[in-house]
Amino acid sequence: MKYDNREPLEQVLSNYDINTQSIITETYKDKKAVWWVQTDKGLLVLKKISNSEQTLKYIMSAIKHLGENGIYLPSVIKTKNGMDYAITDRTCYVLSTAVKGKNPSYDSANELEIIIKELARFHLASEGFRVLPDTKPKIHLGMWKENLTSRLEDIKGFYDKEVSAKGSNEIGAFIITEFPYFQKRALSAISALGEDYLSWVEKVRQRGGLCHQDFAAGNLILSPSGKLYVLDTDGITVDLPARDIRKILCKVMKKKGKWDIELTKSILKTYQSVNPLTPAEWRVVKADIEYPHLFMGAVNKYYYRRDKEWTEEKYFRRIKEMCAFEKTIAPVLDNYEKLIPY
């Protein structure tokens, strides 16, 4: 899609020492956008950032730390004034190099191993990171119990209304039937966040640590030389590695259509070979995968109508899919102690 003048890109790009030849829109979501910019210095990527300037400063400091510790990231192009970003109309934009390569595939055992090892390296590289003054960090560290309880109570409120209305529609009736199972699982996960969790939180607080939050194949580029580049760092947060481990496990298993006990064991073992966790820390990962994030997310999306273009049928289909998928995790949870790598 050609650039359609919704943004003052000529003004933005005038901050850089480049000659622009063409601009093509990759994605556009009002507050966030990505463009391919062909220049006299090669193909570049321009991103419109939804974060505040203070949060962007934090993200940039995290990127700098990770890059200095061996993580492959696109190079940020400095403005004529030596800044890491340009500001136009109170919005921040970041220009970086375009990385050549392809997205790795979860279906390739070799490429999945590369992804998991790089995630472990990412967490190792994040140690020593410190939030700088005059920046606004994203922090989830130490807040899991509070956040997971709040999400559960929110959905419980909608469930109670459905019970009172006796399931006024098909989706409501489905939620009345299914929610109690997921509530039980959520409460079990929250109650498991005890001393093991608090101990790991304190360790990361002392050492420093970052999570990418979306270390997925679509945000990774495998270069011809075999290096794995990490993209889309806007969501970087201060938290336990468990958050990223849970998310990549869910991505891989969802692509497969169900949880696979042997594949789970292999992923944990691969991660452990690069960034060893203690058995207690692996039990925190168990609590995070036990919490039904995907089912809760689908139900939340429905009640808050988070996607204006979705029909009732599409919302219902998503809820049913996530419900069925979430239930396939039972053998993994039941046998988790045998899966912990030592």
C-alpha cells in the first residue's frame, strides 16, 4: 500500500540526513504505524510510536543495553541532531535499518530451537539493566497476583450478570457453562504465586531483567548468516523471564492446535541449556501457563467489544476455540514436575 498522506512524514523525515525516494505503508493503526522508506542510504523502516516520549526513552535505553550485550536488533538511525527519534506534532517516530531475512517457523525443529535459545539469550542479556532517570518504564515485576486477580474478578462480574440474566444469548449460556472451570484454574494459579514467585521477583529486582512480551516468529528475522534479529521492542517491560516463556509456549502450541507434552519438555530443556532456571522458578512458569490467559482474553475482548469489525459469530468462535485449546493443557499441568529440566 502506498503512503496516503495521513501522517506528516516529509516533515518527520526532514529530521534525518537522507534523501527519500519512496514510502510504502506496511501497517497503519492510527496511534501505531510502520512504513518502508526507500532512501539514498538503502531501505529503512519508519515507526510511529504510541508510547510517550518518556516511555520511548526507556525503550531506547533497554534496546541499547540489549545491543551492547549481544542481542541482534535493527540499528537506530540518528537524527541530524543526534537523537534516537524525531518528534512531530507531539508524536514520536523512530527510523531504523531494514533487516534482510525471513521470519523463522515454529514448524521447523531447528528454527524453533533457534527462537528458544535466542529468547534465553535475550533474558541473560537483560541482566544488569537499570531504569534511567527521566524515563517512564513499563513494569510488571511483582504485580502478577494483583493483575491476575483483577482480570479474574472483571470476568467474574460479567459471568454473574449472565447467570442473573439466565444466559440471555448463546455466548452468555456458553460462558455460564465454561467459566467455573476456568475460574478454578485461575484461582489455583494465583494461589501458586507464593514464596517461589516472590523470591524470583526479588532476584530480578536486584539483578535487573527485561521481557520482550511478544517474542514471536512474526517479530523475529532470521538473517542469511543465521543471526536472529529481534524486532518490535515497543512492549519491553521489566519482569520475570516466565512471562516470555509462557507467551512463546502458548504461541507454539496454539499453532499446533493443542498442547504437546513432549514438545513442551523439549522447549523447557532448550531454554534451560542457555539460561538455567531453578526448579522453583520453573514452577512459577507452571502457574503462569495454568492461568487461562487466552480464554480470559477472548471473553474480555467480547464484553468490551475490543474489535469493532468483529461480528457476534466471530467473537463466539474465538471464545469456543480458546476454550477448547486451553483444556488441552491438562496433561502438561498434571505431569509438569517430570517436565522440569534439571
